[in-house]
Amino acid sequence: MKKTSIFLIITGIIFTACFKPEVAPPLEFNGEANMTIAELQELHTLGGGDPTLIDTNAIITGLVISTDQFGSSYKELYIQDETGGICLRVANTAYFNKYRIGQRIFVKAKDLYLGNYISVSASGLARYGFYQLGLFGNTEGGLEFISTNAEGRHIFRSGIPEAPPMPKIITSTTDIDEKIGGDYHTLVRLENCYFVSANGTRKYFEPSGSLTTISQDVGFNNGTGTVQARISKYCTFANDILPKGTVNITGILSMYVSPPYSPHQLIICSINDVVVLPPEKILQNIDMNTTNPFNTGWTNEPVTGANWTYTQGNVSVRPDGQETECRFVSPKLNFSGEKNVVISFNYRLPNGGTTNNAQVKYTIDGTKWDPLQFSPQTGATTEAVLKLDDNIAANPNLQIAFQYKTTEIFPIWIINRITFKANVL
Amino acid sequence: MKQVLLFFSLFLFLFGYTYSQIDTQQEIKSDTTAVQDTQEDIASSFGSISEGQTDDEGGDTFIPSLLHSSRDVYQSNSSYNFSVAYFRNRGYDNQYQDICLNGFMMNSMITGRASFSQWGGLNHVVRWPEQIIDMNSATFIFGNVGGATNYDLRASGYRKQMRATYSISNRTYMNRFMFTAASGVMKGGWSVVGSASTRFGDAIAYAPGTSYTGFSAFIGAEKKFDEEHALNLTAFVSPTQRGMQAGSVQEAYDLVGSNYYNPNWGWYEGKKRNARVRTTFEPVILLTHYFTPKNNKYTITTTLASTFGRNSSTGLNWYDVPDPRPDYYKNLPSYYKDSLNLYEAWTEAWNSDDKMFQIDWYKMYEVNQTAKNYTDSLGNSYPLRAQYMVENRVIDHFELGGASNLVMDINKNIKLSAGVDIRGLKQHNYKTINDLLGGAYWLDVDKFSEGAQPEDLSVEYNDLNNKDVKLNEGDVFGYDYNFLIYSQKAWAMLNFTYPKIDFHAGGQLGASEMWRVGFMRNGRFANDSEGKSKTKSFFEGGAKAGITYKATGRNYLVLNSEFVTSAPSILNAFLAPRIRNTYISDLKTEKIASVDLSYIMNYPFMKMRASLYFTQFFDLTKVVSYYHDDYGTMVNDAITGMNQRHLGIELGTEIKLSSMFWLILAGNVGDYRYSNSPTVYTNAENGYDMLDVGELDVKQTVYWKNFFVAGSPQIAGTLGLKFNHNYWWVNINANYFDRIFCTVNPDRRTSNARGTLDIDNNPADAELYHQIADQARIKGQFTLDLSVSKSWRIKRYTIGFNINVANITNNKKLVTTAWEAYRFDYRELNIEKYPNKNFYAFGTTFFAGFNFTFN
């Protein structure tokens, strides 16, 4: 009896626990794309003409690269495939919940219009943007927005969001032409640049009459030109202070053809896409004029022939016609937590010799030495800057060595400054 | 004793009580009147409450089982005590319980459910039914899985008497008078019975703005022609008018400070004016012939019946103006929660101004009287176009049918029951303008279709045959159509009785036809709304079998089974019956397969029934309509191929503690779930091809397998003590209800609702998905009830009273019905935007009746 009771109770518990509520699978589009974004774009010529009605059963697909969560890209949904990007004009004023970054969507373009942003000033100056899909019309300079009930007929999500496409790295305006070509409305990252107007008080959005969107120039540190970042009055970071210093900015690159202004524009979706880089930092500096490196842990590791020696102002090795092999070795260098570390040193190698004679190497275990990329220049005193991988720099057993090896008569190698720096781009 | 211990190990927390009627009925026959009054009056008072709480958007209308003079120890101890929580036996919808009057099925041909309000207030005469529990065999009907009940209204069945009852209550109404007179069988073979009652007084202290007025009249006459033939005519009607309560969201309950907040009413000219008033007038006429040959070998009972009349309900309608419902989501402070100032201002307004949380009638009048002019296509301008109004949704029905059944003793062991049932119904559905609220006219356009198809303006009109007509009070508008249904069935059941076993087996064959006839050419479906639809025919059949093993005269083992098929309800057969003739895709006959195993014990010191049951429903259908945020239009969701599984354990026990005291225990532990993932066809009511798929249906799967079927607590128990001595009856019961679930919105269990949330790898997505998809469970609650009744026999008079106090502890947290809104926020996936709604059971209520009978 007791066993029967226990059996019944346990059976009841197990029975109930077995029936877990079902979970709905994610949405999947029932179909496939039959055209790339680039192929779709070929159906319309950018400019001032009417938008083109897509009357064929064109289906494109791409990953979402924009968000309106922070007030940018209002009613403009950008997608990108391997051939390019395009903007969808949607009436949905909070699409970020539905179309998240990395979300694959399929677009049934039939009965939509393919066009571009058009703006004609009072003086007749025409300005054109890049490709848009929407409904016929010209609202705020673009096509009419795809309405809520039409959205379900044209835009379809499929699958769990993926990682967004890797942004193309832009370090100069010439990169844009070389790397982007015509692939606007795609993700880019402008590296090693700065906000031209940043002065510690100016904000992302500085009021200008009745304008609701302004431009903030972004310059490249290498002086190759600027890109205009478009900032909306309504974005969440509009009142944030423009960061000074070097920044990397991820955004959607667009065009705005209106000479003599820059044709390139950048849409910044989120304040998190603006990464302020820390300034360069000197980790160690050995000025041979005042410091004998052999007194600070550096050593000479002789093998044969001449040795590294210190004379005020430099360390050097002079073969004097004998076979020589020796290393000028640093103490253990601990650069943990530092990024973009470089070794910068001034040296002189009189004419003659090959790179095999003068090398800069590193070790992280004290026995195996690997070369850093160093192409010695002969002639006058020269500065070399060698990059250390972040992983290597972070190793607490890191040592650097200047290695000189020759079996011939070879000129002296002189080093008169060694500096380790971080945050060098 | 071992059996007792076994079942107590499973039901440690079940409580119960009973009105034990088996032995005491035999001892105190005349006192059963008082007992029956108590049971039925109280049950009917709860029944009226539940009808008053009906809301179209919410759950189904609950009609509590009337207490029958059932000898089943579980049913008799549970059906009344569980009614406060809207308990349904085995979780079944009421349509699976057959209710008959004189053998004629009274279940609606439209909904499948019997409307007990059709004979409300006739407790004196509609009583003491023959009740067949669950799948046991009946002699008057084949019977569904939920059992069958037949009320015998034969005039000669009422003993000669005159009887009056006055009741006072604070539930549905305050006062009730009932008077009944019966002649008994007189010389010449005539018997006559008449009954009348009135119910009035706005007594629902808990739900303001509600009201109830009802009258009832019953007349029956029987003529026994000879020993073989008798003819009985019964006619009755119970017109009622009720101001309804609506369920609301918890935010509104909290703001108002009451779980009985009713958003349906507002002050107007010094009175509470309710926008939802239901009026019914549905007479029933039964002409029954009884034939028993002189050899008494069989009886044939044949009833011709007709029920007809009107059931209407008012409601607000509006056009191009803000939603007037005070608990509409945009009229609640939570809509402004992103702005602290606005949120606080709205909250303060709700706390201080009743125009915020009740209907502002004056504002609607003001809007109508300052409304802009309407300019027609000819440029004529008409002022005072009404933008708010009260409409009347009318259902006129006429049903005619007949049922005949034979009961024959073939021999001492075998009994044959057989019958036929033929019914036909025409139901006219339409709505009229009830009150223009100061406006001059109403234009019949569909506000959800305006602008939907700019290239085709005709979609805006509900009646293309009467476009731009300025309608006045009493005019028909919106929709106008008939439902027609014919049904015919034949059944037979054989009962075998032997010393050690009884068994029965039977079958049923039948067919139903249904169709729609539209009287308006709706602009959205101009070619598919006016005229006759296609006719749908359904084959219906069934088989029933059971066996009882009589181990001893006190111990029985019973196994029953049933398989039955039936046509779907016509309400779930058409996609949008108000405006088009199209049936839903993939419409199928519904099927039910059920089995139960019971152990019954009957000792002088103890009676018990313990049952295991399992029922599987197949191919159910359901149609719901709502505004779809993602598609931006009104849609109809037709769910087909829906399966449900109901299983559980029932226990009813009466233990005699002494000659006066009985301990009662009854309870049910059930598990009612959806057992598959059916298909839902979503269709825009404006005829728009929402997904550009080349067809109007958007087909999806509803992933709700193993979700709970709501509508009844799945655990219910009662523990009670009954005292019975010298015509005193005192019962006290502690009740517990649990596993109460919220009715789920199928749309929230589709891939469309989940979207592309990554629930496996993203904790935030997983949490959001569970907010969307998890089914809410309501917390279990206790209640305590007390009943006292006493009767005195003084010469030819019987005087008695019964007093019932329900929910003595004033528990106001018992949720009786809860449902998710069908509207879902697809943009932000915020389920709090359209939160759940629920109804609460009333706190402490009482019902007191005083009876006077003489014969």
C-alpha cells in the first residue's frame, strides 16, 4: 500500500514535469533572394530623375547595419550584402526592436520604387544621395515611407541576428575611393581621425537656425581630408560634448553629391560607435646622453668577436674586421595592459651590410628569439619604429635585443636612443 | 480501509462538504424542499452573477451547474461549492454537457451551450432533474462526455401545492419573489401548474453600475387521456434586463482601489448609466406526448419544441474620435510612463476625477453636438454627424424541433433506449442604432477600412446598397445576416444488467448543415457578403460503452468510454460572419475520445467515488477578431485542428462522524492542456493581402502545445462539515482553488511574435521571450462558506428558510477569469502595453430565502 501511494505520487510529479510548454521557432523567410543589392541598384540611375518602379519579382537580402534606437537613422533602415548597401525608407518609427543590427532581412522589391535622395535649393543647386527603396514620392528629400501595413508585404526577417558585417577600415579619404568605390550605405570605420570642431565645449549638435540635422567634420590625422558626420537634433547624444583627440568612428558611409562640398557623409548610429583613443604614452625612454643602459638592466650577450659597449651618447658594436656576433639585450619589460606598443630608436649604420647583420629580436621565454620587422637603413642617423603585437607586449617576460652578426668587415652599428611608447597608431 | 488510505495519500489538501441526500432524503422527504431551495437558489444567484460579468473580449460565459438531486457523491459535493471560482467539471466547456427539457435538447445550436437564464427565476418548477454524470448511459439522450441532464416539466409531476418564496441577497439582485401553484392530477386527468417570479433591486454592492431586472412566467398543463396517452404543454419565458460588468486591467483596479471596478458605466443626469445593457426575451414552448402501453413494456416520449425571441446587448460605437472607454490603454497613466510629469498628472486625475475612470457621457454628447458637418459627394453639407453613439447588437432566433425517445425493457437484463432528434434554427444577427447621443444621424462606414485601400473607396462601406444614407435611431447598420442550421440525429443504447456486471453500449448517427445568408453587400467583400453562402454539411456520430463490476453490494468498479464527433460551432466556421460568406480554411468535424475509471464505495459510514479520467479533443476550431498592430488592421484569426487533453483525478467522500455530523471531502486535480500546435489562418478584415502572398490568409503555426487550457481552476477542493438534525441543515465548507491560468492569445505563440529573439544565446532575449510567451498562472485562493436551513411542518404548511453566506473571509483576490489581450505590441514587444484582463469573485455575499408551502 505504501509503495503504491509513493508510486502514484512520484508518477504524478514526473507526468506533470514531462509536458513542457512548446517554444516557437524564430521567423524564417520562405524563399530566397534572386538578386544582389548591386544588381538591384543597376535598375536606376542616380540623379534627379523619377524613381524607378520595380515591377519584377526582385528579392534582395542583407544584414541590418543601422539602428534608430538612439535617434539616428530615423525611418531609414540600412541593409548590406557582399555587393553593397541600400536604404529602406520605412514609416516604422522604432524599428530597432524588430530589425536589430545583424538581422538578416529579405526585401520583396516588387511594387516598391528605387530612387535616391534629391534636394534642389532655391538657386537650383541639386544634391543627390545614394540608393533608397520606398514608395513613390518625395518626402523630406527622399521617397515616401513604406507604411506599416505595406511593411509586412515587403520586408521579412529571417533567423537569429548574426554578427554585422566587418566595417571597412578607412584611414584617409583616398581609402574611400580605393576601398569603398561605389559601395555606399555600407559599414565603415574611420580610424585615426578627429572631430575638427572639438574644443572641449562644442556639442555633437550645435543649433543652426531651424536645421534639425547638421554636419560635423571629421578629419584624418594624416591630413588627407574630411568626412561629414551627420548629426540629428533628436539623437540621444546630440548634447554630448564632441570628444577631443584621436577617435575611431564606425558608421554608415553615404554620399551627398553637391560640389564643392565633400561628397562623403557618415551616419553615426550610436555614441558607442565613437571610440576615443588614449593619447600616446611613453613607457620607457633611454637617452644615451644621460643614461648608461648597462646600468639599468640592459646587458651584452657576446658570442664571438666584438661586444656592445656604451659611450656617452650611444651604445655601439664595432666589428673591426673580426667575426662578430652579439646581442644588446633589455631587461624584462612588463607592458601589461598597454595597447599599440612600439619600440622607437635612433640608430646609424654606415653604408654596407644587409639586414641579416642588424636585427631587432624579441623573446618571451628567454631562449627563443624571434625577429621583429626591421629594415635597417644605412647612412645618416635614422629613427626606426617597430610595432609590438599586443599579446607580445603584454607578456611580463618580454625582452628585446639588438642583434649584430657578421663574418665580414662591417661598419659600426650605433644606437643613441631607445623609447617604448603605447597607444601609437 | 486500505482504499481510503490510498486516496488520502493523494489528496492531503482537498476539502469538501456535501448535502448528503441519500439516506436522509429517504427519511425526511418533505425537508428536501428546503435543501433543494438552498442549493438551487444559491447556485442560480451565482449563475446570474456570472452572466452579468460576461464581456465579449474576455473568456466564455460561465453557467454554473445547477445543483441537481444527484446521488453522485462527488458531483453533489462539488458543483455548488466550486461554482464561485467558475469551476468546470473536468475542465470541459459547457457545450459538452447536454441539457434537456422533457427530453428536448436545449443546448444552443449556435454556441452549443445551454442558457440557464432562459428559465431563470423558475426554480420552483425547473428542478430535480435526472442527471447523468459524465459518460454514464442515459435513457433520454445519447449524452456527451460532460454528462446529460433532463428536467421533467410534466405538469402531473408536481404535487398539489401552493408555494411562495421571498429571497433577499446582495449578489445579482436584491429581491426575488416566486409564487407557484400546482393542481396535482385532478379529475378528468388534467394537471395544471403555474409559476411566476420577479427579481429586482440593484444589489451588486461589489460591481457598481450593474443592474438586474427579471420576470419569469411558467405555465404547464397536462391531459391524461387514458392509461397510455398523455399530452403536456409547457410554456415559459424569463425576460431579463441586466447592466453588465466588464473585466479590466489590474492597473485600473489598483488606481480605483477595487477589484470590482466596472468601466461600463458613467454618471448621466444623476443616474448611473451603463453602456452595456443586455436584454433577453426568449420564450420556450414544449408540447410533449407520453405513451406507455398497458403492458408497461416501454415508454415513448415525444416532444415538439420551439424557442424563439430576442437577445440584444448595447454597446458604444465611435468614429474618428478618441476611444471613450476609460480603461482603454491610451486612457491609463501607464501609457505616459515615459514622461514622469504626464504619468503623475494622469494618475492624479484617476485618483480624483471619476470622469477619468467612468464613461463621460456628457463629453460624448458635447462632441456630437459640436461635430463637424458631413459633406457628401454632391457637395451638400449636413451638420451634427454623430461621432459617438450607442448601438444595439441584436440576435433574433427561431428554433423548431422535435425529439422522441423510446425506453424499453427487452427482458429482465436488457434495456433499450433509443431516440431521434431533429432541430432547425434560423438566427437573425444585426445591429441597430440605439441612441445617437445628441447627434443628428449616423453614417455607416467601417473606421478600420478608411484609407486602407485608397484605390478602392468602396471598402469603407458596410452596405454598398445604402451608401451615404443618414441613419437614425432604430435603423439597421453595420451587419445584417442570418445563420441557418439543421441537425438530425438518431441514437440507441443498450443497457445490460447482470448479477456481477452491468454494461452498456450504444451509438449515434447524425448530420448537420449550416449556412449563412447575408443581407448587406459589404464593401470589403462585395462579391462574398450578400446572399446565401455555400452549405457545409457535417457527419456526426458517436459510440459509447461502459462496464460496471459489482465486486460487492458496496464496492463498484466502473469503466466508461465514449467517442463522439460533432460539427463545429457556426461561430467558428465562418471567418468573419458579420461581413462575408467565407468559411475558414480546413474546417473539420470535431472529435472527442474519452475514458474514465471509477471506484465507488457505499457504506453506511462512508461513501466515496474516486475517478481517473482522460479526454482527448481533436480538431477543435476557434475564431477570434482583434486589431493587429503589425499589419495595422482588424484581423480574424481562425485556429483549426486544435487538440486538447484533459486528464485528472476526482474524489468525493462523505464520512459519517455521528448520526448528525458528516465530514465531506471533494476535489479535483486536473491537467488540461493543448496537446498539439494547430494552424492559425490570419485574415485581414479589410480584405488586404497583408503579406503579398497571393492569397488572403497568412498561415502560421500556434506553438502552444502543453500550454494550459484556461477557463476553470484545475485544482479545486472542498472540506466541510455537515450537520443535519431535526430538519436543521448546517453546512460549513472550506474551499481551495488553484492552477488557475490565463487564457492565452494564440498570436503570442507564433514565430511572428517571437520574431528573431535569440533565446539560446542572449539572456535578455530569453527573458523577453518568456515575458511574451509564458502563460500567467493566478495564485490559488481559499474561501469559506456557510449555509443554514430549517423547515417546519405545521399541519398542511411547510415553512422554511435558508441562508447562505459565501466567502465569509471576504477574500477579494480570487480571480475567476483571466485572459490575455488579443492585441499585441509587435513594435516594442511590450506585453504591458495591452495587459491581461480579469474578473474577481465577489467578497462576502449572502443569500437568504424564506419559503412558504401549503398543500
